[in-house]
Amino acid sequence: MTHTHPIRAAVFDIDGTLALMDKDKGSYVALPGAAEAINQLTARGTPVVAYTNGTFFPPEHYYAPLGAAGLHLQPGHILTPATVAARQLMKLGHKRVMLIGAEGTRIPLQLAGIEIIEAAAGAPEVEAVLLAWIKDFHSSQLEAAANAIWGGAKLYATSVAPYFAGAKGKLMGVSGAMAAAINNATGAKATVFGKPSTDGLEIISEIVNLPPQNMVVIGDDPKLEIAMARKGGAYAVGITSGVADHAAFEAASPELRAHLILPGLAGLTLQPWFKR
């Protein structure tokens, strides 16, 4: 499949594309070719943004562990669904939100001026419930969220992906698991702020001052970053170094299928579409 617009910026997924995380240690190991791709693109003046679907850390906390793995991103060029959620919740007028999530989501919401209500028995009325990654959660929190939904609150999630690539294999998507439990109880389906929603692409467009048509989005999940790229009009490149093999990318419907599928990032900047 062809893409006629010149590519002037690169958007990389992190887990399974640039690196793999050891969740126990909170550290990353770069995948082959990832550091070289970022360094070469940065040297030639091509903006590079890393957009993870995870909310393990606040955006600014990703720089150190990625840097330790040899992946050096410019300040302000790492995006998480928590950043997107904070912006969209404010746009929607939701200034009081029940959160089941860790500091990776709590801090961006607080910085946006959103009042966070803990998911607990007797919680005050809220306008929205947001589900995000958290190491441990309890049935009492899910029940509080369900009560908020029954009381009229809207349900949102940073991600509902079932899993993502880790250093020791697949890691379960916690926010998706919580969303499924609450859906089972209330019938409410979570609105997703992370991939495959194109809300993040709007923020990236502002960061690099380019429309999605001039970006390449590179990721390992055909249902997440590839679907987002195709919906947003970007050039979509699938990488088989993470959760999906070549057949899984090809199985996507034509309108959401990757324009190109590569085994990894080695030699990425030699691709002819980077020279247009």
C-alpha cells in the first residue's frame, strides 16, 4: 500500500517496538535497531515522538529508564494516554473524576487541575470514572466505580488492550481487565483515550507542528497504533518484534491494515519513504 505524503516526523510505540520492560525492575532493554533509528532521525532533524499505551509512569518519568537503555528522546516528546485523558476530560468538562490508577495517571490529572476522588465506599458523586494501570486493585474499588456509574458517571479508560509486550512475555492490560469487570456489572462500555483513539495524534501534531499525514507511526500491535495511524491518516508501519506476527498484521481489515510490515527497526532510516 502506498502513502503519497512526505514523511517528516516519526511516532514510535514503546513496549514491543522500541524496548521491552522488565516490570519487576521497572527498567527497559532496547530492541535491535531502536537506538540507532532514534539517533539517526534526530541527527537529520526529523522529530521523534514516543507514544506508549501504558501509564506505568508519568510522561516525564519515562526519560530516565529509556535513556538508560540508550533511547534518548527530546523533552516533551514522550506521550502517554494519561496526558491524553487529562486533556480530554477537561475538554468534556469533567473536573471531578474517580480514579483507579497509579501515579502515572494521577500526576497528569492533577497538573490539569482535575479533582481526583478515591474509589472507595461512601465516595462523593463524580462526573466520570477513569481506569488506568495500577499494580494492585481491589473489589471494593471496582464496586465504588460501579456505584458511580449507576449514579450517572461516565466510564473512561486509558487503555483496554488485553496485553502488551514485556521482557518476559505478555503482560496483562490491567485497565482493560477492570473495564471488563465494570462492564459486566453495569453494562457501561469505557471510552478509551489511548490507542487506537486518534486523540493522541492531535497532541502529537501540536508537538511536531505537522499533520498526521506527514507522520509515520510505528508499532507492534495492529489493533492499537496501526489502527490509530490508519484512522488518523498517518503512514502505518507494523513491527513483528512485539505482540503480533506478520499474519496478525495481515489479518486486519484493509482500511486498518499496516501500509508496511517489518521484522524490526534495523535499517529503518534507509526506507525510501523517509527520503521523500
